[in-house]
Amino acid sequence: MYSYTVKPGDTLFSISEDFRTPYQSILQANSLPDPDMIIPGQQIAIPGFPDPVTLPYTIEVSIGRRQLTLLENGSVIKTYPVAIGRMLFETPTGEFIIVNRAPNPGGPFGVLWLSLSKKGYGIHGTNDPSSIGQAVSRGCVRMFNEDVLELGSLVPNGTKVLIKA
């Protein structure tokens, strides 16, 4: 089971939204004396996701290089060019996991959407391939459609995504 480290400002409700996991399911998976009193640094079990260390893949995104790197068991498999968030809509940094996916979401999201464990953010394709390599998104990591399809065919939900400046 995935273990999430509470960050400042988190509530159990916001965590349930980020992971698209029902609040009640998170309550049942954790023995919390008071669900309204969680503290930064506390570990919260998120049911429905494997522990990322049990998965062979890790995704690293470099905002500065505008690059997504896929690793398998710590070795680089492939590097992809990406678009990142523009001013006022910066791509969030930190550690996330892929929580779900939506094929053919349409519009600016291209052929595949991989939701991150931060509500409203994902790795997705594009209907504007000329945007790749630019800082133009609303914070998401945007890929060429063929690249996100390849990535999505390899990585399961629960895959760790590290986004660094």
C-alpha cells in the first residue's frame, strides 16, 4: 500500500481529492484518533496503490531542462522532451504518483491523460505539438502524443513521479 507523508496545509479531505480516493477508504485504512488532526510528517496509508518501491519504473521531470526521463530499476530507459507550466501556472515540484489515466481526453490534453497525485495536474499529450519544449501549460507536463502513449503503455498506476526544478 502507498504511504503518503502529510505536508503543511494538507487535510484528510484534500489528500483524498489528490489521490482520487474516497475519504472513507482513507479513514478505514488508517487508525487515526482524530481525522481532523493530522500533522506534517505523519504517514497516511492510501489504499488502492502499490508501494512505488515495488514497481520497476520511476519518472523524473526536469523543469529546467524541459525533459521527462523514464527509469527502470534506476537505469535510464528513455528521455522525452516536454512542455511545462508557464508563469503564474508553474509545474509543481515534489514527489507524486500516477493515480489514474484517461485515454482520449480530448482538447489540449491529446491522446492520454495520466493524473498525478496533486489534483488538477497530470502528464498528457497535446493538440499543439509545437508547444513541446516551451513553458506554456497551466502546470501540467505536456508530451508529444506518441511519447505519452509509449510512456502510458509502460508505467502502471502507482508509478513514482519526481518533478524537480
